[in-house]
Amino acid sequence: MYGKHPSPKLNEIFKEKPYQGQKPEFASVLIVGRDANYSEEITNKPFFAKILEYHDDGVSFWKRHEKHHPFLLPEYPLNRTGGGVPYHRNFAKMGLGSSFADKISFVELLNIPTTGITGKNVNKFFEMLDLHHLQELEDIFLNSGKKTVFISPKILEVLKRIHLNHGIFSWLFPINNELDKMDGLPVVYKKDALVMVGAYHFSSSDVHGQLAAIERIIKEKY
């Protein structure tokens, strides 16, 4: 069943830091996702200590282990075909070294960890949204310095529904399809210090054809 992860410790750390990697206010590259998803089994494994280490300080974790996420460590004990592993494995294929650890933040529309498959209960996802968190995320996009934001078509659909229901992200819609492309990828929003680039979700097989362009954009800009 899709829903809030039952781990009190994981929920506690997400309450303090509802992001992964660099603090989003300080990052120059934001990767937007729906939620941070973990298997329920992970909390029963000694490896869970690595998950907590990562969420405590994702920047130091990347520099210490030369892996941007614990799912990529060889000792990861669970199935590598789901539970967020393909997402981070595809991201890692760009070969961004730990020198980028200070620049990249993974931000989620949900500020709680989840378990199960999001797509099997979309209504539950919308029920768990925290409007205050979304408003803070909107403020980070618009008012925290130079940002390149990578955002998938599905996330844009979610943001449009949030906009229609709650009025947040009104500046983003309607999407301006006349904007220039960046290395072949569509620019969905551009104003002042903010550039939002359309790219497939990193768990999608379609992203493989875009990884080189995403890598070049990150490396050329930062």
C-alpha cells in the first residue's frame, strides 16, 4: 500500500530536512520529484544507518563515499530494480563527481518519506500534500538566487493540479511553449535567476536519451 513510511526516525529526519543533498536554498541545481520513496524493509536492516547518515548530511555523504546516494553503495541489501534505485542509478550515469555535491539538491513535493508505488494511489499522494511546504518550495524557486530546475512532464501535471486547487505556482501556468530550448531540452520557464528545464523523471527509461544534455547543462552552467 502506498502511503507515509512507518519509520518514526525517517519521518523525524524528513521533518527537519525535507530534501536530499544540498539544502535547496544554497543549491544551484534542483531536481524536482514527487516523493522520497523507501521500502518498509530497509528499516530492519543494519544498512538503515547509511540511509540516516545520508539524510543527516547528503553533501558530506557524497564526498565521503563518492556516491551521491546510499542506494548505490555495493552493500545495499534490497532489490535494485525498484524502490528508488533505478532513479539514482540513472542519475549517477551522468558521472557527476562529488565536486557537484554542494550544488545539487533533490526536492520533493511531499515533505514526508513514503513507501509503496505512488502511481497506484494518486489520490493518497494529493491528500498528503502540505501546502506550507509547497509554498516554501515555491519561495525557494523564485527567491533564493540563481537556479536551474529540472522538472518532468508528470511533475508539471501535478503542479498544474496543485495550482488549480490551491493557487500555488500561478506564475508557472500556462506553460509558455515559445521559450528557447537548452541543449535540445525545452525551457518551460525562464525569468530573472530561475530557469526551469523539462526533462524526463530519472526513473523513466526515456531519460537515457537526455542524460548527456542534462550533464552538459549542469557542467556548463556550474
